[in-house]
Amino acid sequence: MNIIIRADRKIGNELIAEHIFSGKRIIDRFIDLGTNLKANVLIVSGKKIEANKAKAIPSSKVDNIKSALILDLNNIYDQRKLEKLLKKGKDPRKAIIKENRTLADLNSFGCLFCRKEWNPLSQYYVEPLGEKLAFALRKSGITPNQVTLFNILLGLLASLLIFMNTALSLIIFGIFVRFFHMLDIADGHLARLKNKLSLFGKWIDGGGDKFVMMIWYSVIALTLFLKRNDVIYIIAGFALLVGAFVYNYLLLTSVAYFRSYNKDYTIEEGTGKKIVSKALMFFINYDMQLHIFTVFALLNKIEYILFFYAAYFNFAWLAYFVYYFTKYIKEGDVRES
């Protein structure tokens, strides 16, 4: 298979191929993509580009190469979709997200957009749907922050479905959680497509999601208490909120207090490569919490969500505290000022 990279494209006076994205030239990213697929990579460029794994050819020879798939650096591609098309020998243009027009495009994508979705469920239906929605909205006047705020408002209104607490209302709520999740994917992707990434957008997106989720937990506790007249649900709800608060507080302060030591003290830093620890922290993930909401709402067993996370959040912060307290003691980071 022959892959031809049109590396002669420019934005202003800068050659796109030579632009550095996340510490690596864009051309090298495309060459690596081609060589990983065991393809013969050819480069078309008006300027000589140093590349060990690819051969430079003049533009006049492009039409003479049979069965060649052409990648144009004037475009930004969905990397996952592009790889699938190249493997099948199909037209790579179907993987184009948008056209490069500014350096902001290059700095946001590096010509290859690669999703970082870890969840084995979300990548098959939530991520693709969210991306398709964002792509459909890319030329509209709708902004990413408007999508975020709209989603937060819908999430708060969906609490009424929990409060109604009927089999039908909970089924509708469970389905809505999938829609909520999809919009949460769409706003971030839309921000990239429109080059409207902002600190406020990241803040309101992350904070709004957690706020809505805490409201859902609280409404579940209140609803079950009123329906079953059992204070155990209020106790569980209170324990859940306290556990979530302490966990997030420890997560925040361990980074803020120790960043001067040039270490990013997050739970992933300490436990991400340890299978047992990673498994123990599995359900703390935001995506996984949303999936659990969906499952138990559809099963009409919302009390399971409440009791599980009341125990889990408190386990998480305690494990987090013990791990880092022990780490700081061993490293001599705990000192009196």
C-alpha cells in the first residue's frame, strides 16, 4: 500500500509539516501512522523535509503512482477513523473533520484528532454520537459553553424524574443519562472544532457535571426517605456527599500543596500503573458513575446507587489519604513549618 502525504501545505509562511505539536513534528506523526500500517510512505513537498522512514517525490509523479492513498496536511483527520480507512484501503477523505486554516487549528489538533476515551463502553456509542452532534453544530451559532449550560439545566430538571420515582420515570431518567453523557462529550468536541477552548469552558464543564451528579444523589436519598419513611437513606446520602467532598478535597490539595516538588500528585500518578489499585479506583470515574446511574435506574433499583457510592466514596478518600500520607512520610515531605 502506498500512502502519499501532501507535505507542501502552508499556513501563512509556515510549513504545516514542520509545525511542532506536543513535542513532535506533524509530518513525523503522519509518517509513523503510515509505517505502523506497514505502508510505503511518500512525501510531496516543495522543500526538502528530513524524514528517515519516508521517500520524497515531486508532485508531478503523484498521478503515476497506482493505488495510492493521499493524505493532505491541509486537513484535520479523526485519527481512529483514518486508521480504519487506511487499513481497508478506502478513501481517507471520509475521516476529515475540518480544514486547517489557522495556527490555532494546528495547536489544537496537530492535523490528527485522537480521542482519549478510556471507557470500553463509551467509545462505541457515547463518543461517536457526541462527536457527530458536535460536527453537525460546527457551523451553527451555538457555542460550546451554551451546550454545557444547557446540559446542566437539563440535568437539574431530570431530578424531577427521580423524585417522581415511578417505574416509567426511572426508565426515562436512565435513558436521559445517556443523552446527558452524549452532550457532555459534544461540548468539548465542539470547542475543538470551533477553536473555542477556554479555561472557563473547562471549569464549567467539569464542575457542572459533578454538581448535577451530586444533586442526583441527594434527590435519590430524599425521594427514598419520603417514600419509605426510613432515615437510613438520609444517612447514606449524607455519608455519600461527605465522602465525595473529602475525596475531591484531598485530590485537589495533594496537587496544590506539593506541586512545588515538581510532582503531579494525583491518584493516577501513584496508582495508575498498579493493576490492583487501578481496579479499586475504577468506579470513581465520572463515565462509570453515569453508566451505573443508567443501569440501576432502568432496573428501578436506585437505592443500590446510593448505598454503593456512600461506601465507595468513603473508601476512596480513606485509601487516597493512607496512600499519600505513607508516601509523604517515606519521602520526607511531611515537615513542620
